[in-house]
Amino acid sequence: MERTKIIETSEKIGQKVSLSGWVTTVRDHGQITFIMLKDRTAYVQCVVNGGLKETLGEGYVIELEGTVKERPESMRNEKIATGSVEIEVEKYTVLNASKELPMPVNNDGKNINEEVRLKYRYLDLRRDRMQKILRLRSDYIAAVREELRKREFVEIETPMLTKATKEGARDFIVPSRYNPGKFYALPQSPQQYKQLMMTAGIERYFQFARCIRDEDLRADRGYEHTQIDMEMSFANQKEVMQTVEDIIKNAVKAVGGKLKDEVFPVVNYKDALEKYGADKFDLRTEEEKKANVLAFAWVVNFPFFKKVDADDAAEKLDGKSGWVFTHNPFSSPIPEHMEWHMKGENIGEIVTAQYDLVCNGLEAGGGSIRAHNPEVLKQTFRIMGYSEEEIQDSIGHMLEAFELGTPPHGGIGMGLDRQVMILAGETSLKEVIPFPMSASGKTAVMDAPAPVSKEVLRDLHLEVLDKGMDTVNSIKDILTSMSIDYKYLEHEEVRTSEEAAKVRGVDLSTGAKAMIVRSKEYRNRYVMFVLSADKQLSLEKVATTLGEEFEIAPAKDVEAYTGLKVGSIPPFARLLKMDLYFDKAMYTKDTVAFNCGLRTASIIMKGSDLIKAAQPNKGSENMDFSV
């Protein structure tokens, strides 16, 4: 018998049907058993008279045949679409049994630990809420694609193995087995390829592009994201913005989204900062927020360049002169500032033909009119401090293309995941991505990143260096450069503070114990607290002082984040890119001892010298973090 979808059963009263799906609940009353069956379309109640022939439970996959019966008015279930009928089961077959589920899937899942949800993501996705989001995502992609195709855009895929591009974040790199010592980069965006499509005469390009960036994680950002990527030739800024606006408006409406404005407001960057305090703002009223209305707006007239943030490694790498692009280096300055740009004058005042699309306080997309003249693009890199040789090495292929008839063009990249998150009324990207990474960068279900064998490393011409010894040497270099006296000890391996004190021949209280905690809200934020080895860290005091809840970071996550074994981590958090706080009692110690990157190496030195060298956060001397 041909399978019937559960949603169709309401129209088949009195007919025999064959259903397949998952058991969600079983209520066994001996001679009569009620089974709630679910497939991709709906739920339906099934009745087995005479009792079950074999065990059934939540998660079982079954196939059954039975007759659709109309339920009495007083017994109808208004909570499900098929609540007016039930299936009188004549026979059923277990297609696959299920062990007891490791977590409930009959609620929204938001009160379940993230690590559990991601480990069993294939179960997590069974939830009605998650199924609805996945379908919304699919429908929105289809709606956007339809709008683009109506406007004669051509869908083209670009490579995943490519060369590093300047997109404002670190690249993930891939070693080449056939080219020892050389690497591919995974694309931060298809920026250069889509511009080359304009050279190719495509004129209107789009794709739903996978973009991969090694940047700090947060609720609305991950290592991977999907971008609605598009580019147009022979179009000015107004035309590009209007095209994008029309596509997004129609697609949002097609999936039932509610728009605040039919015409998206256009706000100057400086005005946005003055009025809203940021270039990403929320224009909704409180009532509109409750109704999940989408308030889109454009932000324009951004500065092309900004001073490099000394704490941002990617900016320091890109901005060799102390100036770095605000969005991307392939943009063009506005015509009024072209002369400044070409002469390298008034750099901080040059405005770029950049436009950001914001929605509900988040950035929904960013684009620009591009530099299609090779001299304009060269000058951008000169302003950032690149030599002619470095320019050729970085973007020589783009400059060559621009000398072969590249038309004026502009486009945009819009975060699909973020737009779906807004449409779904969610606050985390993880809720709208099928298999997202954890807050510490771990993949869902599969345990990655993971070590690889020495044989694989050998084939790739790679070698993993001992970061422990590197840390030892780094600390020695710091102390030597500051003319600080210290005693370096090599000893047997120790794992606890007590073992360390014994092998060093000092009191336990001399030890400087480095404790690493992790934010409960921002799971990739780690902070180090240093206290006497005979004391315990008080998470309650940490939360009170820092105004944020923390937990002791799991050992495997600490080792993955620092590259050091637990028990070897020194009180030099700056080397590990973490904030550092010392318990106030540490400021009164004459002598301190600590493991310095290896479980087999320690340093003993003056307490005041450690404070000077480690540079804890200001105010630590007045903070009490110990029990």
C-alpha cells in the first residue's frame, strides 16, 4: 500500500492508510494502547486494540496500516492538526528500535545543556521548533533565489580552496600535499571571485556561499556562515541598494515575515552614531519587538579607513601603515573623495561607497561599489602600507583582470543565518544552523578539531611543535628582557599543587596557582585567576566582582584553547590571550613558584617581580577571589 502523509489523514475518514514515522509517546492500558506517531508533516493518534505484540517506545521508527476514524467532538485534540481523527491500527512493523533517548525532544530544548544538544544534534533537530526553523530557512532560500532569478541573476559556485583574501578576519588554511610548505585558504567570502565574474561578462551573479572565518565566536557569529552573495555590473549605489531592498522585502513577505517599513530608511554613518550610539540599531517599538516585526534600514557614508586596533591581530596584519579598511579593501571611495584617495591625503576623512543593511539591531548585510580601476585598488593597499611587491603578491591577479575590461560594479553579501535567526525570532545563530559549532569551536556530533596521526602529518609535510617548551622559552625571554632574577627548575612530572610544592622544596602557600574559568554566556571567553596554591577559587566572588557568571573550564577545553596540559599552565595569561586577575593576597608574597608551561619545569622568583612581569588587570590588588 502506498504511504500516506499524516497530515492527509484528516481527509481520509473511513479509508485504510499506511503510515510511517517516529513514535513520540506510548500509553499502554493493557487491552488498548495509544501511540502518538509523527512524520515530517504532522502528528496523529493511533489506537492498538488487544495490546502490543512487541515493545514500543519513544524514538521507535514504525510502519503501520489502519483505518482512519473520526473522533467524537468531545475527544478531539485541538493541539494537533489531525486532532479530529485517529488511526485504528490493524498491523504495525518496527523498522528500527530506539534506546532510551539521552535527552527529551518533546520540548523546545532551550533548558538543555548546549553540549548535550550539539552532541545529539540529530535528535535535537526532531523538535517541532527546530523542524519549523529548518523549513523556514529552506523556504526563505527558495524565496530569495526566486527573486534573484526574476531579475536575471545567474547562480554560480566559486571555489572553496583558494588564496587568502583581506576580509578582516584570520584565514583557515589547508596544507597542500603536492606542494610542500604551501597552503590553500578557505574563503572568508567569494569577494574576489564575484568581482572576476563581472570581468567575465556575467553582469549579474549570485550564490548562497559558504564563508569560513577564524574569528571570535559569539551568539550571532560562528566560524562558518552562509552568505547571500550577489554582484551587479553597470549599476550605481542607489540601484544596487534598491535591487537588494526589493529582493529582501519580497522574500520576507513570502515566508510570512512582518516588515516595519515598505521603504527602508537610509541613515548616514555619523548620524547613526550620534542618534543611536552605534551603526547597528533597532528601530522597533516595544510592541513591534513582541510581534517580531523586522525593521530594516540602510547605513551609508562610512569612513574608508580607520586606525589599527593594537589588540586586533588581524587588523595589525592588514594595516601595516597603522591604517586599515573599515569594511573591505575592494571598495571604492565616493567620487567626491577620489582625489584624496589617489593622493593619500586626509585618509581618516575619506568616505567609501559602502552600504550596510541592518535589521533589529544587527548587521544583516554589507556591500559597496567596488574599485574596478586597478590604480584605485593599488592605492588602497599603498595607504595600508603595502610595498609594490606585496601588492602584486596579494592581489596581482585582480589588478591584471582590471586591466582587461572590467566594468563598474557593486554588490553585497548578506548573512543568511542571521536573517533566518531574525525571522524565526531567535537570539542565537546556533538555533538556525543545522549542525553548528559549540561556543569553543567544537563541531556538532563529530569530535573536531581532533589530532591526526603522525603519518597524515608526514604526508602533509607538517610537524606539531611542543607548545609547552615554547611557553617556557617565552617566559624566560620576558623575565630576561625585564632584568628579573629567577630560578629555573627541571623536575619529575607533577600534576597537583601539592606534588609541585614537594618537588620544589617549598611550602604549598608559595605556589602561584593559575585557574582558568569560562564565561557561561560567552563560551569562548576564558579568564585566568591566580591565587595562592593553598587557597580555592570562589566562583561566587568572581561573578560578584566581574558582573558575569563563570564556571571552571573543562580540562579538555583548556588544553585545546591553550595548547598546554592542565597542571603546567603558568600565571602568564597574556601569552595565552586571556584576561588576567591576581588575588589580592598574591601582592604580599615575598616568593612565588609556578609551573611555566611544562609539568616538568618550574620557576621560583620574587612575588613583586611576578606581578610586574605578568601584568594582571588593573585593580587586581584590591580584589579577593579566594574562598
